[in-house]
Amino acid sequence: MTQSRNKLIDLFIGNIANAVVHKILEQAVDDEILREYYDKELLNSVEISRRYREKINPINRPLPEKDIEYIKSKVINKVNSELKLRVEKGYKNINLDLVNGIVDKMMTDMKVKD
């Protein structure tokens, strides 16, 4: 059971990190077409994250504190490394200072934490 749970947590982390990346990219661009694309990707990743979250633990209870810290640190690391790669590729206006706040909000929205 724990191996399956750990896999679900890893899949959850990947999807929530993808959602955070697209949220930041959406805020960084001026092009409306790109903004719509990033918004679609964001919504898709959020929906998939919700499904994984529901499988990890009953949705009406937050996760244990050790899981919260693990998930948060992994998501922040994934998002920061992906955004830094994007900056190296020439993306402009990416604000890395937004990462922690957006991760906290997403984790609260997903009922990972209170």
C-alpha cells in the first residue's frame, strides 16, 4: 500500500508543479494566445492533481505534516528548476518570487494543508 501511496504522491507533485509553472508563465506573457494556452494547461494539471489528491487520503482531512513538508519542498524545487530552464531558453518576465505563495495557495486549495 505504501508503495502505491508514494507513487500517487509523486504523480500529485508532478502535476501540481506543472500547474504552478503554467500559472507563473501565464502571468509572465503579454500574448493573449499564449496566455490562453497556459491557462488550459493550468486547469488540466489542477484537475489531474485533484484526482490524485483524492486517492492519497480522504479529501476532507489534510495530509500528515511530514507529507506536507515533503510535497511542498519537492514542488518548489521542481518549479524553480523548470522556471530557471525557461529563463535560460530566453523566456522573459518570469518572477521566481511568486513560487512560494502560489505553491502555498495551491496546497491549501487542494486541501493538502489547512
